[in-house]
Amino acid sequence: MVFEEPIYWTKGFPEIKVLDTDFARIRVQTGGDLHIGEVARTLAIKGAEILFDPSQMWGADGHNNELLLRARAVDNGFWVACAHWNSSALGLRSVILDPYG
């Protein structure tokens, strides 16, 4: 196993970590982290270069979720890779974003 994180925070906020790999400093976003801008900002300060978001996002609709993903990429200057299940809502699309959104 290379990396393990819980899918939700059970007690408060544990330390937010990035993982050093051979190709980049990464973080896997879990649960509703997308909706908390401070999580992404903390990752950027810690040097994250790529944020992975393997989820079945929730929220108003797919368009708003994609806008949030783009905002996280631009605000923090890192890549974002988001993958959705094929059974996700039609507006939720898998996407890879550069630091310019």
C-alpha cells in the first residue's frame, strides 16, 4: 500500500498531509473537501502539485461542482484530476485541470 486516507473525518481535523511520489507531491481529496477552500489552500502551502478527486460529488449540479474544481486549481496553482463513476449524474464529468483552470 502506498497511500491510505479515511473517506471522512471522524473526529475533528487530523493533520492534512501531502504524499511525495516519484513524479509529484500529491493529495487525494475525500468526501466534501471540495466545498472547504481552506483544505485546498493548506495543501498548496504544503507544496501539493496535483490534487486527485475520485468521487461521486454532491451539490447543486455538475456545473457548479466543475466550477469549484476549476476555482481550486486556479486559486492554489496546482493540477486537479477528478474522476466520476459512470453512474454519476449527467452533469458530473471526469476532468483534468491545469493550474490555469
